[in-house]
Amino acid sequence: MGEAIVITSGKGGVGKTTTSANIGTALALQGKKVCLVDTDIGLRNLDVVMGLENRIIYDLVDVVEKRCKIHQALVKDKRFDGLLYLLPAAQTVDKSAVKPEQMKELIGELKQDYDYILIDCPAGIEQGFQNALAGADKAIIVTTPEVSAVRDADRIIGLIEKQRNMEAPKLVVNRIRNHMMKSGDMLDIDEITQHLSIELIGIVADDEEVIKASNHGEPIALNPNSRASIAYRNIARRILGESIPLQPLEEANQGVFTKIKKFFGVR
Amino acid sequence: MKKRQNVTIKGTKEGLVLHLDDTCSFEELKKELDQKLSANSRTQEERNLFSVKLNVGNRYLTDEQREELKSLIRQKKNLVVDDIESDVITKEEAKRLKAENEVMTVSRIVRSGQVLTAPGDLLLIGDVNPGGTVVAGGNIFIMGSLKGLAHAGCFGNEEAVITASSMKPTQLKISDSINRAPDTMQNNEKREMECAYIDEDRQIIVDRLQVLIHLRPNLNRFEGGH
């Protein structure tokens, strides 16, 4: 029986889809059977980030409305040997096309066959969010070191905490710019974790490579030389409960050091 | 054998008190009250109004019955009902009173969009994040940081205070006064162990916690033990 993790943020544009794609990829690299579910119905783009757009035949709404079987709609990622699948969102209808109970049933079914189901949640707290949350056991909150993103994350955490049968959410701080954090122009990790007071499961630096990779339809996690990739892989290993002790602060410090070195090195 | 009187009038230091028996029916009581007040009636015109107190013992009076008694007495002579005292209250009232006098202890984080309400005093072990709201009928004590909105004395208690280990609210309300944070807050400013209260000019003042010792001595629940 697998585990369903919803990846959400409240605010748009903080990197939910990128995070979903990369954690999914990293988990698959660890040999887990992963299914990515895009619940951003009407504005799907997880398939684009994964580079699987042109293989979509059926979508989530087709499955829910029983126009096809689940396995027909799942898009297999050829880069992984049957480990990574994507259930794409529909593009022609909107979020009201699916009900939370239907999502719950669908995720329940997927859990039979996969180790991890990553649910990419749409922005906002309306129906789409409720749908994404319906089948999930755990949640990962993505935020950036911006006041507005943290505020929305706070709201989302409040909503998730109200859900019964869901574990306390974990936090990913995305798009960290170290020089800004150092100079105090950006919220620092400590401030964010203290404010939200949930467990930090990973931090990801702002990296142009991530954008490049997304545009090529290749999740950055596939590239072992990028810092962001390592960050995503670490998150995946922490999800697996692997031996890496979760020491976000030291991790952050390490990040700062290497970044500073790099910063001066470049100059 | 003569029946016991249902209505007795007594003069005390505070003025006239009408003791109304609590074993007879309300109708009987009204009748006797009516008789008694009429019988005693002496022609004392142009006298000042007397205020009297009613003591109804273990009788529960509804609001309508209270009004009825008041108007009945008002019609007779120059008496005005000042206060009605009853030894009984409804369970509901008792529960409300108990809730209002209790300190509700809550241990959680009030996050953006959440509202935490307490009928009486509120002791919050945790933070109030920006966008979160705490409302209390009495005082609000926050052992954590207050970064959202706090409304103490929401039913009009102007004596209510708000205290926080870290006082960085977006807005403070006490009774119907409002105070908001200055637009240019120094970010590094430490606002630790502070309290907010309403001063004589009905302004919300934020000050050190210790000033409350003198300003609100009635915060003390602990009696004796010097």
C-alpha cells in the first residue's frame, strides 16, 4: 500500500509543479514506483515540465468519469524503467469537473499499485485544493522566502491541520537566494520555520538550471551536477526516511558556505 | 389557621425590600402584592419616588414576569423597582457565567485565516500569525508572539487587557477601541513582554507588562497569602 503526498502552497508560482516533478523523479531514481497526479484541471502543466505532453491520450477527468481505465490514462516516463507514471489533468474542463470523493477513490486505487503518489495541487484554496487534499495522507508545503508566500503557506497549513487523517505537513523552502538572505532582504530559513512551526524537509536554491531543465521537459533532478538537483534528491531520501538526519540548519549553513565560496570564486 | 403571608415588606439600611414568597403560584403572588400595596395606600401625594428591592427567594422569574412585577408595583403608589434579586438562575446562565469567569487555555498556533474565540479570558500557548485572529470576552494572555489581530473585552469590557511575550500585532482591539501597528515598524525592534490596555482617554496604550500591577489590580484572582 503506497503513500499519497499532496504538494501544495496556496500561493501560485512558488514552484509546486517543479517540486512535484523533481521529487517524483528523485523518488523514481531511488527505485520507488511513483505516480504523479496533476490535479490542476484546466491549467495542466506537470506534463510539460516532465516532457510528456505529447503522449497524453486520456486524462484524470476521463478516468473519474469512467471513459477509460486508470492504466490507459497513465503516461509512462520512458527514462525510468516502469517506475514513473503521470496521470495528467484535463485541459478542456475546469476544477468543478471532479469531486473530492471521486479523487479519494482514484487515489485509493492508485495506492494499490504505487509506492508513492505525488499530487500536484493547484494554487488557491477552492475546489481544486479540496480535490487535491481529498485522497492525500501527507502534505508537503512549498513556499519561497517571501512574506506573501509564507502568509499563504500559513493559511494552507491551518487548513491541512484541520483535516483529520492527515499527518502534520512538512515544509520545502524553494527559490532561496543566499546573498539576499544574508543581507536580510529576504526572510531567512529560521524566520520561516519559526513562523510556520512545521518540520522543514528541504531547501532548494534559486537556480537558473531549474528553469532551463523545465523548459526542456527534463526535471533537474536527473542532472546530478546541479545543486537544486541534490536538494530534490535529499528531499526524496528524507521522504523515504533514509539515514540522512534531518538537519535543515546545518544543511542551510553548508549551503551558505558553498554558495559564498562560489560567489567569491566567480568574482 | 391563617395562611402565611406571601408578601412581606421590610425596611433595611438600603431601603425597602419586598420579600416575595417562593412557594405560592405567580398568580397568587401578584394578587397578594396587588392587595397589599393597595391596602397600605395612604394618600401621600407629591412624594418622591421610593426605590424598592424585590427578593424573590428561590423563584425563577422570566423576563416577562420581571416586567409584570415591575409594572404592577410601579402602578401602585410611588414605588419603583430598583433591583430584583433571585437565588436561582437557569443552567444556561450559570454555564455562561462560568465560561466568562474561566480562563480558557489553548495550546496551538492561530494561523492566517483562523479565528479563536473565548467567552472569558484566553490563555494562548502559541503564536497568533499574521492574518489570524483571537477574540475574548475578557483578557487575552499570549505566551508566544502576537503577530495578528487580538480583540479583548469584545462584549464591551474596557478593563480588559492583552498581554504577549512578543507584541507585534497588526491590530489591537479592546472593547470598541482600535489601535493598529505603525506603518513603519522597525523590523529588528524587540517587543517583548508587553501589555495593551485602554487608558483614561480611551486610547489603547502598549507598555511594559509590569505596569498592569498598578493599573489593573483586579486581574488578581489569588486572594490572601501575603
